[in-house]
Amino acid sequence: MLNLSRRALLAGAGLLAAGAAGAATPHPQPAPPAAPVIGAALPLSGDLSLIGDECRRGIQLAADAMDQAGGITGKPVALVTADAFSPAQATAAVNGLITAHHAGLVLSAGASSLSFPGSAAAELAQVPFIELNAPAAGITTRGFHFLLRTAPTTVMIGDLAVDTIRRRFSGQKIGLLYNTGATGTAIASAVTAALTAAKVPIQLAIGYPPDVADLIDPVGRLKRAGAGIVLHAAGPSDVMAFFLAMQGQGWKPAVLGCGDGYALRETGATLGPLFDGTLVIAAPFYPPGAAALAQAYERRYGMAPRGPDSLTAYVGAKLVFDTLNSVRGDASKLLDALRGTDIAPGGLANGWGVAFDRDGQNTRSFVALQQWRGATLVPAV
């Protein structure tokens, strides 16, 4: 007969009780992961500061909307910005966001000249880099694995420019004036390629450096060449120089403006009647579907939106935030989730959809032909 001591029986009873208590107590659920730090490399000083600040406002509005809906994994969007005011500083800004602030991904907006080095720094660190508005086609043709762009390319700009010229200015002599910075050169290359393919000649093409003092000489040359339509691929501060030079020489051809400077409300307000009727190729400027966002912008910043860059940055950033939330804040899964996203045209606030190609380009983004009328940028008819 088995003989058990009282001590053994008590010990056994204690183990049984502990086991029963353990079985009755549910295992604690793992806490939601912390939302990753999101870096934003933007030109917040220097010549590009107005564009950079407009992009920052769009990103912030996306963060506000996300926070109002519960945040990312239940936590507010953790957004840190860094000033990328030059190509060298863009590299430093991205590296600082990753190393000093431990950003799990980087948003970029402002200019193509900044996106090229910034994306290279993120690629080297193997951190997702999402370009929100820089259009140079070459940004997404370098075989990078950690890069996606939500916005249109200069190829899209060139195609619409040629279509506009053929439909509206057939038979006119064409002048091409462009800033030799990264974006202006890329637009000029795309336009030239598209016009060549369409067998439409360019009467005169003139490039000028980004720090040009005035455009009196190029305007004189275009005037003497008899250009009836001038496509101007401008930087943010070149538009005024071009229009003042035309006014000074008493010459007013049709103008098809490309580049950020042409879509800024400040440009329209400064030039006034001189600017009226100017055609612009740019991302959509707050169409009816973005009316609520325009109101949110005005409530937060006390003014109307200054250009389409804030809307462009908003839709890209909001797409990133929503997708990051869908993968429970795991930045390592973000790029694959974005690549698998399929949103039909019209699904985003500015009318875009989402479908990324193998290079990381959103093929359902687009530019639109718009026109300045009474200091307001509206769809061209």
C-alpha cells in the first residue's frame, strides 16, 4: 500500500490548486506595438522653404486626421521633421532622422534635387523612403528596394504638355525655357522626348542656372525667334522673373507653366492681371472632393491653401499612415503592404488612385491642366 506523508499530500494539493488557478486565469494579451517614429525630410529654409512648408502642412493634416480616427496602433502619430534645404543637407537630414530620432520610415517632399540624395541615404540604411511630391522620373528608376513615390513624374508632365500644345497651339512656334535644376531639367527632357515622338519641332530651347539673376536675355531670344507658346519649366522663384522680363519687352506669348512656382497662390496674387490666363500643369489643386480638407487647412492655419503641394503631401502621407496602421505599426511590412494596395482612380481626396509598378511609382497619380483666372487656379476648359 502506497504511504504518503502529510507534507507530500499538502504539497500535492498546493500544486493542484496552483494549476487550477493558472488554468482559470487567461494569458495576458500582448500590448499593441508602439507606433514607429515617422521622419519627414523637408526644405524648411532657403529658396524652397515655401514649398517645403506647404508640404509640411499637408503631412500634419494627415497626422491630425489619423489621430482623430484613433492614431496608429492606438497611439498618436509620432512625427519628427528635419530641414533638408540643400542636397547635402538632405542626406544629413535623413541620416539624422534615422540615427538620432530612430525613424522607422522617412517621408520626403520639396524638390527632386533633395529626393535623389535623401532616398540614397535611406536606401543605404535600408529604411523605407516615401517620396510625396518630387517629380523627376529618374528618382524611381535606380533599382532601389526601399523607395516608393506616391506622386506624378516628369514623364506625366511631358505627356500632358505635348497633348496640350497639339490640341490648343497647333502650328505655333514652340519655345522651351527651363531651370537647369533637377526638376526643370527632367521636365525639359520629358517634353523634348514627347515632342520628338509626336514629330512636333521646338523652335528654341533655353536652359538657365537655378541662381539666375533675371531672364531678360532668354526672353529676348525667345521673342526674336517668334515663339507663340512658351513652355516654362520653372523653379519656385523663376516665374516672377520670367513675367517681369516679358512685360519689360512688351511681349506676351501664350505660357504653359510647369513646376512648383506656377501653382503657388502667392505667385498669382503678386503678378495679378499679368498672370491671368496662364496655363499650368501641376497636381490637382483642391478639387471638389478635397473641399473638407481645404476647410481643415483653413481652420488650422488661418488661410486658404497656398498650392497643390499640401494636398499632394496629404494624400501620400495619409496613405502611408493608413497602411502602417493596417500592419500594426510594423514599418518592416510597410513597403510590401503599399505595393499590394489597389485603389481605383478617384479613391484619394485629389482624384488619384493607387497602384505601384515594379519601380515603386504610383501609376494612378496624375497631373492636370489648370489655369489662373482672377488669382485663382481652376481646371482649364
